[in-house]
Amino acid sequence: MASSSSSSKIAFPITSTISPNSGIEILTGANFAFWRDAVKLTLGMMDLDYALRHDAPGTLTAESTTEQKQEYEKWERSNRMSLMVIKNSISVAIMGAIPDSDNAKTYLKSVEEQFKGSSKPHASTLILKMLTSKYDGVSGVREHIMMMSDMAHKLKGLDMEISDGFLVHFIMTSLPTRFDAFKINYNTQKDKWSMSELTAMCVQEEERRHCSRHHH
């Protein structure tokens, strides 16, 4: 009896620390890339992603070493908790279409297979939006750059990574004509700017123009 009560005591702190899906949006389909990132981040931060990174260890036998038993227990706990977090963050309507599995890694792969195709139209829309986005001069150039960076981050989640060099180019072409001298100055430089340098220089340029306008 003593052993069963002690094991039940251990179970409570483990489950209570999870607060199951803190920070994980319920998977509805269109938000798959964000959902996947949030699941992996949450499980990683809770140190519960072992089963997603490692295959299931062999079944324990009477000959299993202490080390093998510990590894199995670590994987089993991670697998059980990962499945709970994953399944609790999927809408009931979607869950029915995903083949069930008692292996978290396999189950997550099945979810990915389900939504891989549907992400293509979303990626096309994002690329088109990036290509046609122009800075309106109202919101602030920092906010505009952040919006463009966010679109690039979303594309990365859809397995379409845009390099910083391309992103800097996209952002430069999205700036209005009053930034033309600034663009020419950039193009004559040998050094390529990082995203943080681009942001700082654009904000500086906008502030300089704002000040000169007020002084005239």
C-alpha cells in the first residue's frame, strides 16, 4: 500500500507543473506552423521533449541494466507527457482525422503529414504579401520592418526559409521614394547589413528626415 500512495504523490507535482497548454494555441489547421513551434518550445522548456528527440528504447527485460531502466523511464515519462500536451492542444474536429499512436514522435509526424499540403497556399499568400508590401510612412519604419520580419518567420515555419540578405533586399525595395538617397548609399557600400543594423539605420534615417522637416 505504501508504494502505491507514494507513486500517486509523485504524479501530482509532475502534472501540476504542466498547466497543460500554456502558450499553445489550439490547432485548427491554418495555424499549424505556429502550433508545432509552440508545442516543441513548451515541451523543451519543461524538459519533456526527450521522446521527440529519441526513438523508443528497447523493452525492459530481467537482464536490463540500471542505466537502461533509467533511460526507459525517462523516455516513457517524456512520451506520456508529450502526448498529453499535444493531444490537449488539438481541436476535436481535427483529432479524428489523425491516426492515433501511443508514440509522441510518431503522432506528431502524423499531424505534420496532415497539414503539410495545406500550408502551400498560405506560403504563396505570404510571399505575395512580402513582395507587394510598401511602407506607408505612417506606422513607423521600425513597425514596418517588424511586420516584414514576422512574415519571413512565418515562412520559415512553413519550411520556406528566407535569408537575412534576401529580407534586407525585400525591405529596401518596400521603402518609399523619399528613402532613395538612403538606398543608393546602402548599395554603394561593400558591407551587407544585418537585420538589426538595417532597423537601426532606417529608424535613424526616418528620425533625421523628421527633424530636418521641422527645422525648415
